[in-house]
Amino acid sequence: MTYKTPTIEEFRELAQQLPEKIPYLKMLVLFGSRATGKTHANSDWDFAALYDEQLRDESCRGFGWFEVPGLVGEIFNINSDKIDMVELNRGTPLLNYHVARDGKLLYEKEPGEFLNFQRQAWKTYADTAKFRKAQQRSIELWLQRWGV
């Protein structure tokens, strides 16, 4: 039996089951090689999630939030070992920028959530450009000192 990768539209249809399993989920985005189409035989599945922190704190006891990759895998019929999940609530400006730029929206609780995220991610990325440049220069100087 041959496995056929679902289309983005098929993922979006399946994603309508997410609120029942993960009630604190505000948004789920596919990003990385699966979103850009640059996959290879061992490509994993990169998902970015935005959560309602208050609702999550009320819903999850102990380490309950570790269940999210398994629940996503169950809904999308993907082995959870092949899933990498990042939290956009805690994402770096660079990570959030890449998700905003290349990500494919699969689910949003409120219409416009992804658009708002994109705007904020692009603004934060632009606002932090000078810090990334200074960090890069610092690394270059360190490498020069060590002859690398």
C-alpha cells in the first residue's frame, strides 16, 4: 500500500478536529520543508502552534501539553516520532519570521489570527535586525581570534 501525503486542503479539513482534542489551540501552521515542497525521504513534519496560555494552564495538568504532537499525529495520520512541534508563544524573532513567511495555515480558531501573527512576526523581525547583525559581527570576530 502506498502512502499519499495529504494536500494542504486535506490537512485543513482534518484540522477541524483539533479544537475537540486541543481546546487551547489558537492556530496551527505547517512550516519547513513540507510547507516549501523541498522534502526528501527522511523529511520530518514541522508544526508551529499558537496557544491560549490561560486556557492551556487551566486545561493541562502536569505534563499534559506533551501530548500535543501525539494528538496532531493521530488526527493527521503521521507518526508522532516524525513531528517537530514549536510554540509560537515562545518563538524567537527568527523562527517566527520563517513561520510567518513560509508557513501554511492549517487551523485558526479566530479568522485573521494568522494574519495578525504574520504582521507581528515581521515587525519584531525588523525591529531586532540590528541585534542579529551585532551578534553576527561578534561571532565573526571570535572566529577570527581563534583562526577559524
